[in-house]
Amino acid sequence: MTLKELTAEIESGAIDTIVVAFTDMQGRLMGKRVHSEFFLEGEVAEHGVEGCNYLLALDMEMDPIPGYQIANWERGYGDFLLQPDLDTLRRIPWLEGTALVLCDVLWHDGTPVNPSPRQVLKRQVERAAELGYTPMFGSELEFYLLKETYAEAHEKRYEDLTPSVPYILDYHILATTYDEPFLRQIRNHMQAAEIPVESSKGEAWPGQQEVNFRYADALRMADNHTVYKNGAKEIAHLNGCSITFMAKPDHTWIGNSCHIHASLWRGEESAFAGESDVFKQFLAGQIACFRELALFLAPNVNSYKRYAAGSWAPTTLAWGHDNRTCGFRIVGHGNGLRAETRIPGGDVNPYLAFAAVLAAGLHGIENELELPPPLEGNAYESDAERFPHSLRDAIDALENGTMARAALGDDVVDHYLNYAHTEQRLFDQVVTGYERERLFERG
């Protein structure tokens, strides 16, 4: 939707509310709902709106956390600017009279707030452009569809929830027919929101679903991913049910993945075609750097519960041709050749994950890294290098590395290390149901 088209819809009364938002560290949309007339007359479209800078210094509970340089009590928790990117303007068809625009986060002097997730990705896209490449990405995001509303799930403390279908529905047409009224809404609403839909399908556990979208340039794909993830939850709420993208909602369930397909293009041609040297170096960079960048690919304590042998989630940094046991699965041919990075989960922030894939791949190209041989057979039982299996291990890898600081910047790395240390500390302070069940009576 262009600004001219939005103006016409506002004048006709079709749109009265504009969501002006950006993505926080956790991948959530944060911002304001602006009345349509003020969006135009108040010059919000051109000059943006202000938001408290603590929004990039919060934990999941919205508590301000010490240790962040860009926002703290000592600096008074002032404002930063949310500058609309009008290329992201779109109607939100599942909400009456509503449009949405995504924003870049800037300081008042117009300089970017570097740790803002969208800015982290934009910096890596610019690096790729300097080398003559356009990064093209696609993300496949899985979720669980549950019969409880979000309020009911909260009342049950998110335990003993009811999947929409009580058996595995992977590729199952009859089973997915039961969920089709909801999935059809998601497909059609996203298509109307300018997020081109390819397909939906059942996944590898009861109630698990996947909706796939057309690939795009890296920034647009991350924007679409963010709008979809937020919108799918809103559509679930409007239908009296709930969905979760949590990496591992229950230890007896298969985890939710976010497979990332990535390639580099020069004009109308893929630089990966024919498994070129660029392809090999880009993939070698991911293999070499993903341990250090794990925090950007698996950002939560729960993320690492997903990595289990034989669970469809990878445990190694091996690569193979059409091999789903590997962390990197090579698929496609010709211009469609690409690496499917199977490591991230559904909880990932797409801007940060895409930035990590790009930073690692560009490191491989710039240093002409050599790609190890592909893995044949079962990667779960191989001696291939393992991806970190805990947030604590990911923190150590990032703290002891140098590649991430060179690629992302000290301010970005320090910001997200503070985030990770906070997540680990808060988890360590909690008494879990696992402990009570084992020790309350018998301990």
C-alpha cells in the first residue's frame, strides 16, 4: 500500500487506525495506534512518533533491566524516534479499519539505534550490497494450534492444553481439514496484507501447523515474518483459540522450528547456482560461526530444549544434500539452489536470525573458507560439531569469540549479552514444576 492509497482509504473512511510499530529484542511488535487523520496531519508518516527507549532494555515481563548502555535509570529512560518505513505500509485485514507500518528506531539526531533488531539486519544487508550481493530469504515458521483461548491457557498455567487435532497430522489432508477454517483465514488475511502465501500443511505432532510464504529480500522477509507472527496470534484470539510459536512448548512434544532458506543474488541470477564457490564459502561461514552466533539463533533458555536426537530438530553443524538430520540441508537447483538452515526455532527474532546467517555467510566469503565434505547418513549419530545445547554455552561462545564483534559491532554484542545473562539469571532463580514433582514428597 502506498501513502497515496492509504490517504484515499482514510478519506473514504475505510481506514481509521494506523499501527506504528517496531520489533523489540524478543521479536514482539511494540508501538502505538495512531488515529488516521493525525497520521497524515500530524506528519507522523514523515517524521514518526516517539517511544520510550526502555523498550529495547526489557525482559519478557516488561521489567526494565540494568546493564544496557542505550537505556537505563542513570540516563533517565528518555525517548527515541520510531521512523516509519513507508515501504512496509499495509492494510491489516483481520482488524477493522486498520493499517500498519513498521519503523526504524533512531536517536533524535537521526542516527540509528544500533542494537535495534531491524538495524542489526540492515547493517548486514548493507555489507552484502558492498560485496555486490542481494540476500534473498525465506522463513518456514511452525506453530501449535490449541483449543484453549489465551485467557484459558493462562488460567491453566499453560499446562495440559488441548491440540486442535489429537494425532500427528504431518501432510495429512483429512486432519488439516478440521483446522481449515482457521488456516484459511490466516492464508487469505496474510495474502491481503501483502505477504504472498505459498501453502499450509500439517506438521510432525498433534495440532502442529506450518504456513509458508514466498521468499523475498532479507529485510522484507523479516518484516513479513514479524507481521505474520503477530497477526496469526491476533487471528487465533479472534477465533477463540490460541497458537504458540514457542520452541519447545512441552518436553513430550516435537519443537517448533523456523527453517531459514538463504541465498545471495547478483541481479536476476543466483550467486549460488551450480554450488558455486560463493555458495560453498557462504555455507562454510555458517558452519564455522554458528556456535559463536548461537544467541541470535536460539535466544531463550527454552530454545535449547528443542535440540534432541531424532526429533526433526538438528543437533549438529553438519550439512548434507536433502538430509533432514543435518543442521544445513541443501535443496533446490539452478537459481533455486539454497541452504535450508534448520537450527532456529519458532521463538527466534527474524531480524537477528537473518543477520546471524548473513554475518556468518559473509565471513565465509570474505575469508574464502573451505567447505567440509557433506555428511552422508544420520547426523544425530555422527561426530560432527555440535550446536550449543544450552543458553549458558551460547553465552560463553559469544563472550569468547571475535567474529561477532567484528561483524555486528561491540555495542550490539554487549547489548545482547546483557539480554542473555538476564534470561539465564531469571531462569536460575525460578523453582520449576520439575523440582517440585521430584522433591516435594520424596526429596
